[in-house]
Amino acid sequence: VFFGGVLLLWQGEWKKMWQKFLLSLYVGIGYASLLTQGSVSGLFAMVVMFLVMFCLSASDGRRMQSFCGVVFIFSLACLVTRIIRHMYPDKISFHDSFMDLFTDSSFAIIVTAVSFLAWRVISYFVIMNKYPVKVFVITARIVAGVALGALAGYIILVVMNTCNPGAFAFLEGKPQFIFNEKFASNRG
């Protein structure tokens, strides 16, 4: 249901500004819940969804503008979670390497600034009718190729490390590189 809201926001499936505001608020709360509830598989799904949305947005300036807005809302959720986490450290009891990356590093600040800037620049290009389609299509192809290569490399490492534990010293103690009953599960 949450990812459906993200897709509706990305596609511009709203008629009035108050609907966009409520949908944005819903998506922001969903992102914050995803960050604080400890669903690694949900975070992986979100990253994959972002990659797909970026690649599908490349040829359409308005859709790329919406994509940057969706990423901006995610970064704001990371930033708000970071602030709450630092103000009330005992209120968020779940800690994970992915959550730490998104909410306890400079990631939230950097992505908020970059996504806002990208959203504004692309909005300008769309308004001026100068959206560089070819540049974004080429960039999307490069991003897709790198993502597929990284996924293939990750799968190869997981399979090799699962079949022959300890074969790679640099993967020692990293549960995300061993496929077992706890793989991508924070619920035990």
C-alpha cells in the first residue's frame, strides 16, 4: 500500500494541490516508518523502486521532476528521523547498518540538499521547455548497467560465501553476505 502511494505521487495521480500535499505527507510518514521499523527487505525494495522510477523518468521531464520530489520527501524523512534520533536517543530502539547510514550519517543532509537542488533545476528545465532528454536517457542506461552489475556481483558473493563460508576474509561477520534463515530479516 505504501509503495502504491509513492507510485501515485510519482505519476502525478492527483487533481488538486491539497491531494498532493496529503499524498506527500502519507509518503513521508511511510518512509519514516520504513526507516524506523527495521525492514531491510523494504529498504532494498525501495532502492530498487527508486532505480526503476529513475530509469522510467529519464525520457519525461515532468516525471523526472516528480521523481526528484519523491526522493526529496525520502531525504526529509531521513532528516527528521535523524533529528528525532539525536534529540530522543531512547525512543528509537532499533539500530541497523542501513538505518545508521540513512539517519545517523551525513547521508540525510547531503541527499536532502542534492535532491532539492535537482528538483529545482529540473523544474526550471521543464518550465523553460529545455529538459535534456538525451542526457537523462544516457544517464539512466549507465545507472541501470551499473546497478545490474552491482546486483550480479552481490549475488555471486552471496552464493560463493554461502557455499564456502570463510572463503572471503573481508566478508567475515557480515550477515548480509550469507544466505540463511536470517537473511535480510531483522525480526530474528
